[in-house]
Amino acid sequence: MVNKMICMAGIKRHKGTLLGIAILLFLAALSLTTVLTVYLGGGDYIRKEMERSGFGDLTAWVSGVPDMESLTDSMESQEGIEGTEVQNLIFSEYEANSVESDSEGQLLPWNSRTGRYHFFQDGLSGYRAPPESIEAGTIYVSPSMLSVMNLKIGDTITFPVARGGVSRQFTVVGYYEDPFMGSSMIGMKGFLISEEDYEGILQTAREAGMNSLVRDGAMIHIFTDRSSVSDINRLLNEKTPISQYMEFIHSEESIRGFMTILQNAFCALLAAFVLILLAATMAVLGHSITGMLEQEYENLGILKTVGLTGNQLIRLTLVQYGLSMGVGILFGVVAAVPAAKIVGKMTVTTTGVLLPADLPVFPCLAAFTVILLLLMGFTVLKLRTILSVTPMTAIRGDASEEKWKPGRKIQIKAEALPFRLAVRQLLSGKRRYVSALLIAILLVFFASLAGRMNAWLGPGGQGMMDAFNPADLDIGVQALGELETEALEETVRSYTDIMDEYLLAMPSVSVNGSNYTANVITEPGRFHISRGETSARADEVVLTETVSSDLGVSIGDKVTIRGDGGSGEFTVSGIYHCANDMGANIGMNREGYLTIGQDDPQIWCHHYFLADPSAKGAITEALEETYGGDVHVHENTWPGLFGIISAMHGLIAFMYGMIAVFILIVTVMIGSRILTAEQKDLGIYKSIGCSVRMLRISFSLRFGIVAAIGSAVGTALAAVLTNPIVSAVMRIAGISNFSSHPTLINMAIPGLTVILMFLVFSYLSAGKMRKTDMTILTAD
């Protein structure tokens, strides 16, 4: 009964502090649970949907196959392959809302009997029954097309079928869930059309002959006995004729990796943010315990005189804090369920799938058990001060507060009085502001980290595109018809000068029997090298980390590369970064490729650096209007990039919102305890004529000074640690070259924002100074 009374009295007396800790842990638990739900649930959902939809362990995209049955029979006869399934399609470029595709789309005939896809309700908040059939002239698209081309229901999408302006237009009537290539991070996109339209396009293409702009193709889903994907790939190239028709080939694992790349990268950043919040919560917890012990020093001594031991008091206090922590975590976990649903709805236009909101019970239980044990252990450690409390020292009032020392006083003058008072109070009670300093450091560090990522991404996504491309460029122009390069360059130069250029081709090759895209360049020094050296010699090649891992080779190893003109042995000279084809690509120089491949002027794309890069849009429009389907123009961007930029901006806005709430709670908690401890000081200042407004300004300046010091340290830490930390996260996307070079303004914004928040919130929390009057000076 006594224990219950003491606990209830402690909770009532310190309800503000305990509520603040509960709110902080609520925010941390809400964020962490949402991260676990999206990360674990999203990846598992996409894997299960890919299995349900009939996608194989390996999928090969082929075109121009004369006898599909013969090809699949030869594949199924190979050891390790249990079966194949063919999904017919048409490869075609497309355009909508004045935005052209950066890669070919895939027109898929819809058959309701297969039940392969889910169809979304108009609001993308759930699913509806699949249509029995798709009407001619209508089309279903992935919801990621909203972020890629802003393609809404009722809009028109155009597919060029043959030269001379022959095209097919479709009206968007709905969205479907594509767990295979629906993400905005994947350039290839599937479109569901009627079987009638599918056959009609093929017929038009056949009649157009050499003038056709579309190709008849298929996805061959290959089911294996779980043998090595690279071994199966090698076996198919050696024992079957599939290499003659291959466009590209990807494993289920690599497809799933790119389907989840965006949410996984953001989840990793949010998980790191949660760790920062937990560290800040521990700083607040430590400060609140220290303040509580100072405030309750005399009461603790009295309780010891009536027979309670130090360990009993520690346990009773631990119960109070433990209840606060448990309530905050519990409510955070519960609130994460609707939060995960909101995240799923918000990200469906980027991920292409509706992420589930099913709570991963065991991972959450494990994570919060560890967190709670850590916090409780930290609380016990801070509460051990109770053991040193004795009845006599408590009666004498010898609390463990830091005493004033004459050497730490500063001279008080009328000039800049609020600032002088702020510095005086800081120097006399600096221990009270340590937690605010730590929190400022942590929050500014992470806000700066996010800001540096945003600066790297850039307003047009330049950082991401530099990572996705094998080499930098402003604009690429490739002649597809009987065009002379000089005519194309003349059009470019009519808008701006060409400062520099190089050639790049992207033929398909096999490396040790596995198919990859080769980035063949005339100037290998332009490759984005992560480790080792570029492929300067004809017998050298560079690999992405993905290919290096798939093949089990590294720098210095030999690989055999086969092209359409022969094969040869090459030495791996380095590792470079290029996320095209989901990282399944290699880099060669032109001389090396011509030893195994055939040369053709039409395979080379001219990459230009322009005197005025802003002219790219006008140049693209002029080339396409003049030469139509005989020229392919691309910039250093792709339509899905804008969805990623928006998602990044949303993530940063969310982080700043969390930081604002966190700073508000912290300043209220710390400020209330400081004001309580300084009641007599406030009375003295009022008695000598200081106004409440001046005292509030002085109080906020204390937090501003502390926040300024913390912001400087946090910004410096971000400058040192951002590149290695973010590079580790971005390797999920095959990007290992992250290097941020923000402007001075971008570097200063996070720190200035945090300082401003501390100033404003501490000024508001100091409003209770109005209640302090000079009668406090006569109190005993």
C-alpha cells in the first residue's frame, strides 16, 4: 500500500516530465514500427505476389523468336530447369502528356482467366474485381505512371507503331498492380490492352515491314530447382538458342531488389533517424532524472528515515519511468498501423504496389524489448545517486546541485542586458543545458545529413542520374534511320555550342556465359570508377558491384566475354557504378568491344556537353519534330526521377516536422524544470525592474546559445560522416559513389532552423514567468 502511494504521488508530482518522455517514445516507436512494417511487410508482399502471379526464378525478355515452342522445349530439357511460362508482349516506345518514355514499354494482352494481376479502385486505396475483358482502345497502367508522366484516368497515351506517323492511341481507364516492374525506379513498364488491340498492332507492324517501330516479343518465366541463377543463365546460353533472341534477362531476386529499392533506402534513412531520436530521448531522460533527484532530495532523505532503503526507492522510481516508457511505446506501436496504411497510400504512385499495413509482431516485440531494456538500464544507472542520499544531508539541504563560483560570474551592465543575463545563467547552471546541447547536436547532424542528400539529388535529380549513367552527359542523340550525324549536330548547334562529346553504345554481351548490357565508350576515362582503374586497354573491362557479385570475380580476375562477332578474354581492371538494367552491366572501351562485336554507326549514341544545358528541352523537341522515329534523344534524366525527388522532399519535410515536435517537448520539459529551480532568481530580477518580456528573451537566448553551439558541432559531424553513412545506405541501389558538395547556404539551413526552433519554443515555454511575483523572496 505504501509503495502504491509513493508511486502515485511521484507520478502526480512529475506528470509533466513523465508525459514528455512518453510522447518522445511515442514518436520514436511510431516511426520505428512504421519502418519495420513497410520494410519487412513490403518486401515479403512483393515476393509473394511475384510467386502468385507466375513470375519465375529467372525471366528472359526475347524478341523475334520464330518458333517459341521449340525454344521453350530446348530450355525445359536442360538440367535444373523445371518449367517455363511464356507471356507475350510487344516492345514499343510511348508518349503521354508531352513526356516521352526513356525506355521501351511492353504492351501485354489481358486475359481474365490467368488472374495474374490485381486491379485498383479509382482512389488507389484498395482493389476491385478484375475486368472480364478490356475494351478496344483502352488501357490499364501501373499507378507509378502518375509520378512518371502524371497519367490520370481519361488521359491518352500514344504508342508509335511504324514510321510515317502510324501510331495507336489508348485511353487510360484504370490502374493495375504490377509486382514485377511497376516501380518508378524500373524504366521498363507493362501496359495491359485487349487481345484485339494486341493482334491489330502486330498486324500493322507486319504490314509496315522495315518501317515498323515495334517488336513482337515475350517474357519467358523460367522455373528452376533453385540452382544458381548464374549457372542457369550460362547453361541457357551454351545449350539453347536463346542468346539469338535475348533482349535482357533478370533473376527474381534482382527484380525484387529494384521493386523495393526506394522504400528500402528510405526505410534505412528513417531507421537511422529513429536511432537519433532514441539517443535524444536518452539525453532528455538523463536530464529529467537528474532534475527530479535535485528537486526530491529532501523528500528522499525523509523516506529513508521512515525505513525505505535506497534500492526500494530506485525500484519505485523505476516503476514510474517504466510506466511512462511502456505507455509511450505501446501507443506508438498501435498508431503505426494506420500510419503504415497512410504510407502505403502515399507511396503507391512510386512503388507501383499497395504496401500492406500488417504489423510484424515478432520483429517489433524483439526491437522494443531491447529498447525498453536499454532505457530501463540507463534509468537505473542514473538513479543510483539515490543510494548516496542520507537523512542528515537531506535535512541540511546539501543537495548535489552545482554551486555558483565567483570566477564564473560576468559583469552585469545595462547594455545588452538580456544577453548578459543569459550568459550568466548558463555559466552558473550549465549542467541543466547539457541535454539540450546533445539534442541540438544529434538533430542538426541528421537534418544536415538529409539536407546534403537533397543537395546531392539536386532540383533536377542530377546526383541520381550521374549515379545511374555510366558517364556524365547533358544530352544524348542517336541516329536510328539513314541519317548523317552532321545533320543532327547542326540542329544541336543551332541552339547552343557543343563543348565536348563522346560516343556510347549499349550492345548485349555474355560474360562467363551470363547475359549483360555492355556500356561501350570511346573515352573510358569518363566511367564512374569506385575501385581500381578504368578499362583503358583493349583487353580490360570494368564491372558493377552487382555483376562482380553475380560472377564471383573481382579486380585482377579474367572473364570471357562473347559478342555478336566472337569472344575474348578480358581482365577486370576496376569496379564502376551504373544502375542501368538494375546494375547488370559492364563497361568496355571501343577498341576492346570491336574485338568481339560488330561495328555499326547506328549503335553509337553521341553524348554531348552543351554550352547552355538549359537548351536541352528545345533541342529534343526540334530533333523529334524534324526526324521523328529516325532519331532517339535522351537527357540526363528519366521520367520516374521526379517521383523520387518528390518522395525525398516529403521525407525531409517529415523529418523536420518530427524535429520540431521533439524540440518543442524538450524545451518545455527542460524549461519548466529550469524555471522551477530559478524562482528566486526571477523574483530578484523582477524586484530590480526587469520586465517579463526581457526575462523571456533572456531565457530564450540561453537555449539559442546552446543550440548554436550544438548546431556547429552537428554540422561539422555531418560534413565528416555523411558521405560514408549515406554511401552505405545507397549501396542498396547499387550506388556507391555518393559524394555531397552542398553550398554554404545548404550547410547552414539545418543548423539555423534548429536554432530558430529552440529560440521560439523556449520563449513560448517561458510564458509562465508571468506567474512569478516578488513574494517568492519572502518564502522560506
